[in-house]
Amino acid sequence: MINSIKDTMTLYNGIKIPGFGFGVWQIPQDATAQCVKEAIKAG
């Protein structure tokens, strides 16, 4: 269970990935770069 943005999930091959992500799949392409920049600035 993910309780914090610092928690990870372990995949079947043992690799750990963040449990929280920033999805941009449905954001218009021209807005994606700015959204990602703001997410990076926010940490």
C-alpha cells in the first residue's frame, strides 16, 4: 500500500519503482512541458 510519495512498489523482477507518479498521458502536448517543469520544481 502506498501511504507516502516516498513509498515504492517492487516489480516481479525485483526492481523498485515510485508508488506515486505524475501522469501526462491526456494532457495536450503543448501543455505537457510546462506541467513537467512545474512538477520538477515542486519536487
